[in-house]
Amino acid sequence: MNFPENLRYTASHEWVRQETDGTLSVGITDHAQDSLGELVYVELPEPGRRLAAGDACAVVESVKAASDVYAPVAGEVVARNDTLAEAPSEVNKDAYAAWLFRIKPAEAGRLDNLMDAQTYRKSFSQA
């Protein structure tokens, strides 16, 4: 399983990448896409939507199940990856390239509350 070191992670299997403009790209981890199987549908949040940390804000659906995607931090959605509406299986091809949405965090430094790759990896050995 792949755990890129440059990302942060949530217990609910979202990954977060800090972009150069200060926004955060959010997607689901390799573990999440592998557990779900082939994705057939993605519902993404609208730009302008304000989220609290932990809000269910997107849905990924596979042939097996549907799963909510949660906001890793509070902030405002500034973009969504509309190409996934037509090709949700792109997440299965490379979960870390197929970001779902971007959020402008309400407070700087909130990434510090998320897991680094080593901590996220260890969470599997404790499960």
C-alpha cells in the first residue's frame, strides 16, 4: 500500500496536500479506494460551500458500497475535480493524483492536527 510522505492523513482515510497557494487538495487514500473497489460515482461539494472539520461533504460510490468523504479541516471549498464525474475510476488508477476538492482553510496550521504518513501507516498495524 502506498503512503506518500508529503501528504497528511485522516482516520477516515482522506489525504490532504498543501498547495503553493495555501489551499488544500483533498482525496481518498489508496487504502480507501482499494477497500471500496471500482468507483462508479463521485458527488463533490460545490465551490463556495463552507465546511466545519469533520463535515461529510462528498460521496464516493463503488460497485460494493457508498462512502462519505469528510472535510479534514474547516474552510471554504474553492474548487472541485469535475473530471471525476465522468471518470470516477481515475481514483482507482491513482488515488493520490485524483484529488476530489480543494479547500481554503479557515485557520493556518490545521494540518498539524492530521496524521503524517508514518502515523497513518501505523494505524493499520493496530487495527
